Amino acid sequence: MTTSFDSSRPDRSVITRRDALKLGVSAGLTLALDGLPAVALTAPQATPLIERAIPSTGEKLPIVGVGTARNYENPATADALAPLREVLREFPQRGGRVLDTAPSYGRAESVVGDLLQELGNRNRYFLATKVSARGGDRAGAIAQMEESLRRLRTDHIDLMQIWNVSSPDLLLPILDEWKAAKRIRYTGVTTSSARQYDQLESLMKKAKLDFIQADLSIDNRGSQDRLLPLAGDRGMAVLINLPFGRSRVFAKVQGKPLPDWAHELDVTSWAQLFLKYILGNPAVTVVIPGTEKLDYLVDNLGAARGRLPDAAMRKRIEAYYDAL
């Protein structure tokens, strides 16, 4: 969830997310988290996370990742850094892999790189970042990518994405060169605004891309009508940012229990229901909610287990949410 918010930068407050999580648990669902995930917070669950394949290679990724905008941008104190370290330590322990960041997210690349080096678990991550070239400068774009490698303390990036459809004619050849040199493994393009859909659609039709990244939430469904079907036709993986709509979706359900039929999807919180709504679309490869606390991580990863909604259930979720 971001100014360039490709990684689902949240404006949700701690209170809003915490209240929504508690409400989901207190809705009378006796699934895995009766009474908030106290046990889950101390040890990973044994059930593997659901995975989906990258169409261009068949490599499989867990369907829930981590976004790093906002809360990773400038942790000013040791106390602010501590929960981020906890998340990045526990995420791969609990089966996660995909982490999305960007040079435009303040110090987020450096924070992630420093913590992964400290934790010694870079090899357990699928790292995605971004590059832009607003001035049309090839040398500047290459320098930015080199700086991302330095900040992330790695010799390769798993996914390099053109940020918000910025200068694709300039950047795509550079990304292809780096991919051939094995400095990046996959290429992609991002958007977080419907204003860019026309431009992205045009690029998707003519370019060979491994990934796109787009915004999608229960209250923001435009990309699934336009971009996701095209991604499926073109064999492109899809990362989803802004799954909580900059906290709008939590604000709407605050003070409300989960619907009685939520147990049919094995969910215990509103966050899991909102994520499973997105993941029920088979074109979605990975959703990347902003994740800055361990309880948020545990809650989000719950959406990568159990049953996912089919098309009829997704319509039911839409109708229920719209009627609130």
C-alpha cells in the first residue's frame, strides 16, 4: 500500500487491524484460532501453505507474501525495527517466500537487506523490487538497479518490476539483459491505479513478461475484469497489491462479526476473508499485504490454508460486503 504503492501499502491503523482480527476470532468460529492465535504465534503451523505456479517456468510460490511499504520505510528506533525483524525471521519459517519492496519506499530495501543478512535467510526468500526511469536515462536506471542489489545485500533479484509502467520501452531491454546475465530471474511491470490500466494492457499484449502486479480488493475490483484475464491469456503471473484498500475494507467491517457462512472457507478473521476473496481468483499468483507485526503475519498466512472460494462464493462475498 504506497505513494507508488505496489506492495499494498496500508493506511490501516493498528487499532483497526487489531479490532478486525479480534472480531473475526470472536465470531464463534471454532476453527484453528479460537481466541486469537496465541499458539500460532509461538510455532509455525504444520499445514503447508497453498502454492501456485509462475506460468513462464512452473516454479511454485506460496500464495501469501509480504509487502514492505510504509512501515519498513524508516524505522527510527530499535523498538520500531524489532517487530520487522520478527516478521522477516518467522515468515520463511512458516512457509512464506515472496517479499516485495521498492527504491521508492524510503529505506525499505536497506532495512530488508540488513535484516536478512543478520538473520542469514536471504536464500529462503523470493525478493521482488522495482525500477523506474522517469528522466528516460538508461544509465540512471542501471545505477538504480545496482543500488537495489547493494541495499538488499544480494547478488541477484528474483523479480525486477518496472514501477507503475514507467518508461517500458527503455527499461524492458535492460531487464532482458540482466535476466540473460542471471542478475534477475523474472521481469514484470506494476500498477496500483486504474489510470494506468490502458497503458499496462497495451504493454502486456506486445511484451514478454513473467509477472504483472496490480491492485485488487473487495472494494476495488476493476483489475480482475481487465488485467487478470489478459495475464491468464498471456501466461503471466500476478502479484496483488492493496488487498485491504488502504484500510477502507477494515473500516467498513469494524464492529461487525464475520458472517455465519465464513466457516465454509476456514477463515477466522476479516483479513483472511478479504485475502481469500482475492485468492479465489485463479489468475492471482500471490497477494502481498503490508505486514509489519507477527500477529498480522500469522493472520495473513491463515488465508493460504484451507478452502478458497469458488466463483459463486466470491459473488456471495461481494454481495455481503456491498450490503454492509
